[in-house]
Amino acid sequence: MKYDFASIEKKWQQKWLEEKPFTAVTGDKTREKFFGLIEFPYPSGQGLHVGHARPFTAMDIICRKKRMQGYNVLFPIGYDAFGLPTENYAVQHHIHPAKVTHDNIENFRKQLHMLGYSFDWDREVNTTDPSYYKWTQWIFLQMFKKGLAYKASMPVNWCTSCKIVLANEEVVDGVCERCGGQVIRKEKSQWMLAITKYADRLIDDLDDLDFIERVKIQQKNWIGRSEGTEVDFTATNGDKLTVYTTRCDTLFGVTYMVISPEHPYLQQWKDQIQNWDAVAAYIEEAARKSDFERGELNKEKTGVRLEGIEAVNPASGKHVPLFVSDYVLMGYGTGIVMGVPGHDQRDWEFATKFGLPIVEVVQGGDITKEAFTLKDDTGIMVNSGFLDGLTVKEAIPTMKKWVTEQGIGRPKTNFKLRDWVFSRQRYWGEPIPLVNCPKCGWVPLPEEQLPLLLPEVDSYEVTDTGESPLSKMTDWVNTTCPKCGGPAQRETDTMPQWAGSSWYFLRYMDPHNDKAFASKEALDYWSPVDWYNGGMEHTTLHLLYSRFWHKFLYDIGAVPTKEPYAKRTSHGMILGEGGEKMSKSRGNVVNPNDVIEAYGADTMRTYIMFIGDFEKAAAWSDNAVKGCKRFLDRVWNLATEQEHTGDEYSQVNEVAVHRAIKKVSEDIEAMKFNTAIATLMALVNDFYANGASRGDMKALLLMLSPFAPHMCEELWEMAGYGGQVSQQPWPVYDESKTVTATTQMAVQVSGKVKANIVVPTDASDEEIVKTALAEPKIVKLAEGKELVKSVVVKGRLVSLIFKPKA
């Protein structure tokens, strides 16, 4: 009987859709709950790709196994559907973004069904649905009321192609992560979210979470907490120059200072700076660069010395030159830094270029371009006045105490993390539910007026001034103030795509609630997410943002846990054949539809898990796909073409079956899907060699079903086992039966293998030697000799040494 995967897969997908066997039940106390989460996809016009299929299939396998183990599993799906690609497509093709989104979701949904995922489809969410974004707007309003959402004029990252503001996290290698367009700095009034107020908690609470270490490290590095000291230098015009440093012990080594091009002092000092034209030109040039370009360590150091104003070193009393340079960012620290070229590579390069003094203040510090060894606790201070002779370990607290007593310094904790630029000057996003009143300022809409719907617009093009298309909708913009009833205007910026994805896991718990984003019962039952798998590229974007939103909701009593996710794992990307990144330009993009049409969804699922270590990148191989199809063909033929009798495990396969159950069970939990499949392949080989009972085949189908669910359901039904395989208990292994009763060992005589023996696995060394000596070949070799030495290597060999009898 031929394995007709096309009709089999269509049959079971329709059956699952009708019978809903994967429905989660809120409040079920008879089973332990398990909430498995994937990063919901952005429904692009290109549809589902193998980059989605790898993590989606992995979590589907985990959730299928959990159900079989008796868990009440919540495995939901939804669509992160607001965003620029849809809007840009709508602009180009003159189609409303809502229509584009609807069509893209239809295509995605079809593809997800084709792959046989065990989603609870009744909980499907869509961030562009007003019943969903009503609650996105509600959460934003709570932040506004608590002072976490505020408007500020500031230099922002401006994508010259998308014509929108980007968060720092969205600028990759100096360009827009979405379109690759040039990013420049631009002054703009923006809505901000004060994520920095949660910086300490976002770091400290990682310690209690089951996140893979590289995720924790990346978040900690991005937040960038450091303990240091703020020190006040003085400009020669009397203004205070405050710097932040983690090494205040090096103050005597400061030979220059640098101020950011955006620092307000520069405009304030315009009439005092003798070379203002050169400084102004440099400021204008710096404005055209992104933060990434400016912070690049290997770039050539540039700057202009401020003529007419210098700084005074508070430790030495010496005057030092003051420069403007674009490597100093206004968003980190105070926007002014001190230069210690004797012990810092960047400072050394700057000082060398501008001919500035280089002073060694830690003995042994190598003042060369090749090596900068700012000594640790054992370094001895030199050229440092009252610090001379102290170790670095002693000098740091001594200097901290001195600057504090002098009234020119104070302890300071600093962060690299900046507040989140939250508004976008585009149409296809959640409207911000605030109005600007000339009398009352920014006023929130009453909650009963949510959702604030997006109006229909004639054009989705960004305005020439960079404002949102909504700004041209005067009938919508002009409104009344909810507070005083006077004339007011709506905010025309919209929220970024990250808004809807910062809380979607909560809506899955209770997606049809119109009174709250989720009921207390649902939140108490399903919180937190038990296992969340997603890409490393979202570690400092979505993952950080959603932890922040959740902590805020916890603080206002809206959710029961301080963290949204108990466990976070991550996966490697799928590369094209030859190991290159998939891209249209290379022509190596793999379309899952093509693979499913040629080989079936179960082959696609099995291969995408067999391709390699789940946490690492892996290259696609058409030949290896065919290999997985051959494996499933072998399983099909084994089940349909051979005779199987006996409902128990066969004696000859019993050990192999128990070993496989143990290995596959452990490997799925460890996300070692490739070795789990390899174990099942080996088991199939055993069944072909030894034959297989109905009990043996039953165990095989149970273990294989999370990977290849359609075929296993069909074979399960054909064999008459009863029910659906996905609803059966997961097989349990007996540890004692994972070990064979006997083992074969080689017998060496004078280092050469002369025979093989079979002994009980738990035989003692004495019993093994006794058995070896009784082996006929060894008896013959031992004639006229006596045993002088024996060495037993358990499970492998016994070595015997004889000598002639005297």
C-alpha cells in the first residue's frame, strides 16, 4: 500500500479542525497546565518561510508530547500584523493595509494548517483587530497615567527610506534593520516609554529565570549597568563639567576632555568659542551620522578643539583642552567624558592624533597602541599625588571618598539602556489615545471610548514634513478635550509594531474577553508562560520590551507574576545550500509549500528537526530532505507490509524500545530533536532486522507522532489501536530494561584478541576472568602455562597474560 502523504495529511488536518483535539481548558484542576509559546509571525506577503517552520515545529513537538504526558496544554497562534512592510506594500499597490493584512493572514493560516501544527485555533489573535488593540491602547494609557509615557524633543534615529523614527535597537550596523536605508540623527518630538526606570529589575530578575545563558548575557550587556562615580570638573568660564567614570582613581591621568556635539553648552558658549564656525560645521556633520557610526570603536577619531574655553582637572588643578567629538553621545552618561590616554585605547588614539599629553598613572601600564594594561587590583598608582603607592584596589575607594568630601563627586549607577522611542509617523499602527488641549495639555481618552479606531485615509504616504498621514485627516484630528470640553487635537503619531507584541501572550489566555485584556481566573491559571522559544535577534527588542510591559502590569496589580516567561530558549537560523544566508537575491530561499508538495508536511517537519543542532545555524540540503522522506517510507512499509502480532514488546526488541523511549523523551525536553530522530531511525533498523510486534510498533508510532503526526495518525487508525495517537499516553520506559542482561567481551592474550565471551552485564571481575579461562580457544592457548596477570575493562575486554609453568 503506497504512502499517499497528500491525501493523508489533508484528511487529518480537516479532522483536527473539526474535532478540535488541541483545545486548552482554562481552570482545569485535574491536569497540570503547560503554556508553550512561539513568537507570533508577522504576516508578510512572502508567506511562511523555513525560518518560521523550524521554531514552530519544535514547540509543536514539545506541546504534542506534553499533551500525551497528561498536561493541559495551551499552544496558541496569532499575527503581529501592524507594521511598515504592509504599509509600504499598500502605498506601492494602492491597496488598503487592512486588505493586505487580511489576505496575508489568510495565506499564513493556510500554510500553518498545511504543516499540521496543534494550535488551539479558537484563541487566534490579530494585533490589528480593534478588539485587540483596544487593550494595547489601555495599557499605554495606564503607563501615561503613571508617568512612564512622556513626550520629549530629542535627537532620534531617522530612517531616510522608511521616513520614520527608529529605536536604537532597530539600527543595525548603521542602517535600518527593516529596509537597509541610511539612518541619520534628527531632532524630533517623540513619545517615550521610561524603560530605564525598570533597568535594575530587568537585570536582577534574570537570575531567577530558566533562560539560556546567552540570552541572559545579551540582555545584561544591552542594559549595561555599571557602578561608578560622577565627578565635577570646571570650565574656565565657571560652568560645571560633570563626567561619569568607573575608574575615578585615574583622575590624575586626565589630559583632555570631550563634549558631545548635541550638548546644550555648545550653543550656550557660542559667543565664547573663538573658532565657532569650525565647531558649528562639525556639529552639523555629526548630525548626519547614526549613533552606531559615531560609536564605532575602529573608526578614525575626529573632533575640533574649543578655542577660548578649557577645563580644570580637579585632582591636579591643571588646565586641559576641551574638544567636541562625535564619539561622545548625549544619550549615555552626561554627554561629557574625560580622556585618560595612558590607559585607554580610544583615548590614546585621540590624544595621539591631536598631539595631547599621555600620562601613566598605574605602574606597569603599557602606553603603546598595541597594548593598554590598566592594572587591576595589583597595579600601583604613580604620578597621582596622594594616591601614589596605593594599589588600584585601595585607590578607587580613596579617590571616591576624596571627591565626595570635596563636594565634587558622588557615587552613580549608570546604564547603557535608553528610554524607548515609542511613536511612529506612519498610518498602519495603533492610534495613540491622547489629545492635546491648549489649556489642559496632553489628556487621555476616557477608557470607555477605547478603542480609538484608525480612520480611513485617502493616502498612506508619509507627509513631506515627516508627519503621519493621519495629520491630514483634519475631521479626525480636531476633537474636544475630555477634561475641559474645549477644542483639542488628537495625537497623529501611531505606536510602533513592538506595542502589540509586548503583551500578546496575555491575550492568548482569554482572547474573547471584552471587559478586560484577560480575566483574573485565566491569568492566575495560565501565568507565567512555561516555555517560550524565539530568535536571538529579538533578545534586546521584543523580549526586553515585553518583560518591561509585564513588570509594569504586575506593579499595577493587573497580572499575578513579575515575569512573563519562566523559560526561554532560542534557535539557530536555516541557511541556504552551501551555508549562505537565504535571500531573494541569491535565489536560495526555500518555500515550505514546494517541499510539502513534493515530499509532504511530515517530511518537512522531520527534516527541519533533523537538520542539525537546534540552537545552531544549519544549511538546507535537498538530498537530506529526500533522506527523511525515505525514512518515513520505511516506517510506512514496516507498518503496512509486515505481519505484527503480540501487544507486548517483543523480547528481542524490548531493550531497544525502552532505550528509545528514554532517549527520545529526554532529547525532546533538551531540544535535541536531531538525535531523537536518529534514535527512531535506529529503532526502525532494529525492527527490520528482528521483526516487530504490535506492541513494538505502537511504541514507535507514539514516539514518532510529534514529529510526523499525519502519517502516525493514519497508521494508528489502520492498525486499530483505538482513538487518535495524539490523545494517547506517552510511553514510559523501565530503567532496568534499558540495560541488556548480557554483554559480549573480547579476550586478549598477550595483547592480541583471541576469542569473545558473553557474560552477565553485572558479572564481577572474577566471574569474567573465570569465564574467559573456560573458553575453549583460551583453554588450548593456556596449556602448559599459568596465569600471571588479568585486567578487566568492564563491558569491553579482558586481558590475560600467561607464562610457562616451571
